[in-house]
Amino acid sequence: MSAPRGVAVKICGVTRPEHVRAAAEAGASMVGLVFVTGSPREVDRATAERILSELPEGLEPVALVATHDGRHPALEWWTGRVQLHGDEDESACERVASKGRAVMRGFAFSPEAVRRWDACAAVDTLVVDGPRGGGGHGFDHAALAPMVPGLRARVLLAGGLSPANVRGAIDRVRPWGVDVSSGVERERGTKDAALVAEFCREAGVSPRRARPSAS
């Protein structure tokens, strides 16, 4: 799913329905729900289902999990797109994909990691991150940029992005999309609607009014 204009934008680590509404109104096309124990953005099933029940039309939810083998309690009931962001290997990605779920693979940037996961047919999106996902740490975009045109999978650029630097990152890397979490928070784990709107605007995404889905 692409953004209305420019790159796709994913707002990761949403924990409340109002975060999702802010993302939709700003023009984002994806939101990430984190099912990682110990994360300040972790949600349980009840919270996730409440968010999903109020998900605005045109916004795709993504379950972020960190596993060893592609098995996770959330994946027993989640039916949509999945972002694997742990120690999973290719067989774990294939296991999740075999259940009919689109797979995004998150990993810390290195040229070797980009080549490895681009070669995995079960993965349709590379979430290229900094050294510690969700921590606001970036990496050398100049090393990734020349690789992007030759990749099979689409690239969702993550790691240390904020309203202040996302435009420059897009201009340098030319990714399919960008992913932000801590860069649109004023308090850890709580999204700020004004920062979400500014991030989307700097990413070249047109704002829209969100209409609640029929569910």
C-alpha cells in the first residue's frame, strides 16, 4: 500500500486509537503494533483489538514481533502483515509467509544483511534499521543508497528518523517508504500528533481526513 503522495510512511509503536487517527489524518499508510515484551510500546491483545476495531479506512496495520522461529502468541490470531524484528532466520520468515501473511524483515543495517534478506523470497519488504530498533539510532545512509536500485524487495528506511532529517534521508536513499517511532514522540512510548503530522509533511505525504471503518 503506497502513501497518497511521495513515499509510504509507517508510524510504528502506536498504543492508543488516537495515535492511529493522528497517523491516518497526517497521510501515513501503515501503523505498527508492537508485541515485544519489555518494549515501552508493547500492546496486549485486548489493546490491539480495540485499536483494530477503530482503524481508519486506508491504513494498514502491521504486527511487530521478535522471535527465534517465527512462532509468537500474537501470530495465532493476527491475520495481517507481520514485521519480524528478532533473531529469525529464513525458515522462520517462510513459516510466517506460509500462513498467508505478508512478511517484512527488520534488521540492523549492514551490506551483508541487506543482501541476505533481499535473497529471501518470503520477505517482501526490508525494514533497514539502525543498531537498536526503536531506540532512535541511525546508520550510514550513504552505504545503503547505492544498493537500493538493484534490490528485489522494497526498502522501508528506519532508524533515527525524525521530522528534522526524513527529507534528507529520502533524497539520499530513495526508499519505498520510511518508518518512524521515537522520532515522533515527546514522551517515550507516546506519539505526538503534531510531530506525526510534521513527519508526514516532510516526507512529502499529503494529509487526509480519516473516516472510521465500518467495524
